Amino acid sequence: MSSSFSSRIVLSVLAAALSGPALAEDAAPKRKQLVVVSFDGAHDNLLWEKSRAMAKRTGAHFTYFLSCTFLFPKAERATYQAPHEKRGRSNVGFAPDREDTIQRLGEIWLAKLEGHDIGSHACGHFDGGKWTEADWTQELTFSRNALENGWRNAGVGEREPADWRRFVRQDVKGFRAPYLSAGSSLVKALEKNGFSYDASLVTKGPAMPVASGDIARFGLPLIPEGATGRPVIAMDYNLYVRHSKGKENPEKSAAFEESALAAYRKAFAAQYEGTRIPLQLGFHFVEMNAGAYWRALDRFLTETCGKTDVACVSYAEAVDILAKEKKAAGAAL
């Protein structure tokens, strides 16, 4: 059975169950509450280690959306050309040197072995909102090739894990657009390039994924935050802008941490005590406001992942869990 056909089965089951009549509340137990945490960029090797340690401590699995320019040292930046940009240009830079790149490849492999999900965040972090399907295909193809050939490009092909290429071709199935700017051409490009889910949407609150062709589309939710409960996208950068206008304010780091943690707790409780729609939280490989949001995440996962009927999972795991759940619900109906 082809992966495209399997994808269509999964998504049709999701769509049919979501549109069908709900089971009576007392007729079936509540679904498991999913908490889905992801990191954009996935570059700083120290934060790879820190996040993996956090996952081991809390029992969570994460999705890492990798920006592929960090697979090339700055000296080799001319290797990359984004659509409509000058060769060698990147909005997020490149790796400082080859050793840094090799270490990152090792971190990616360790994360994969530990059950985490590796996705794509494209390469140079450009706004693709107006890109064509061909533009996206150019970027996605370069990204996949850069990861597949990463060890060889770094001059250490003999250290490439035996299953590396299969992993890149078959397991890297998720995507998040830089700036969450997807544009109308992205989904078709993702379909043609073998992806199964996209996490580039923003929703008014926690929401189930929607089917778009062969792609399951997830959205970071708006969640209430602060004394007034004003909604903010559930991502560390958006809290950073809300709290300190996008500038470091370490003196208030502890207060920002408490506000973020309270927002995570409130958003979780609303779902855990309600209909249990998956809660998605987004982060970057940057410890903004002196690490306030990473500390809040660590505390939140520590107190949450061990709760009854809670699973802190990657996007890839969430896709599988939701598909099985909807298939079972469809059979019951």
C-alpha cells in the first residue's frame, strides 16, 4: 500500500469521525489528553542536550522542526540559495564551523533513537507566504537533501548511522513554515514531497487537526494569558513580544516565567476537564527573557505528563493516536 494511499485513509477517517455525530458523554470514556510540544530552529547544541534531558525527566516526546542552514558551516553558506534570495543568504545564519554541524547531526540521531520526531522548518527561515509550489519544492528538496547527506557533507561519511538515510526519507514527515506563513501553495508542495502533516496554522483555541488533501494540518492555539486573559499564540516568541516587546528583560524573568506557566496550566485544565482536544505549545531554540519560557515549560511538563490519561507526545505520535481514536469511534458509530 502506498504512503499516499495510507495517508488518504488516515485523513478520511479523521474527517469522517469529526463530522459525524458525537457519542453520548456517558457512552464512552474521555479520550487521552495529548500535550504536543515542538521546537523551531533546532540549532543550539546545548539546547538539544537540555531539551532531551527535559524529555527524559518528564516522560515527554518532542517534535524538532530543523532549519537546514545549521547543517552547513558559515564558510560553506554559498551552498544554499533560497527562492528569490541571494545565494548564501539566511535569516537565521549557519553553523559556526564543521564540528558544530557534526555535533548537531549526532544530536538529531540521538533524539530520533529516544523517540522524538524530527520535522522540517525549511532552511533559511524566509517568509514563503507568496511562494509558488515550485519555490516551496525547491526549498523542501534542498532541506531533505541537506539532512540526508549531512554526514558526507561534513566530511565524516564513515560516521553516518546505518539507518540514517531511511530515517530521513521515511520518518521526516512534518513541517512548520517559518513565521507560520504558509501561503496557498504550501500544501500541494508538501503532498508532492512526501510529507504527512503541517503545523503552520493558528487557531482561536485548541483545535483538532483538519485534513487538506493528504496533509493533516495542526494549528498553534490562542490561549488566555496574564491578569486580563488576553489571548496570545501559545509560543514562546509571542509571549516574549507580549511581555517585553521582543527585548531581553532578565530582571523580570521570574515574573514572566510565572505568567507563562499560569497560561499553560489554564489552557491545559480547560481541555483536561473538558473535551480533551490536544494542547499544542511551541518553542524555539532560544532561551528568551533569560530562559523564562523554557523554565515554565519544564515545570509544566514535570507536573503534567504523569497525570492520569495524559500523554506528552510528538506531532508524529499525535497523528497516529488521533487516527486510531477516530477509526475506533467510527467503528462504534
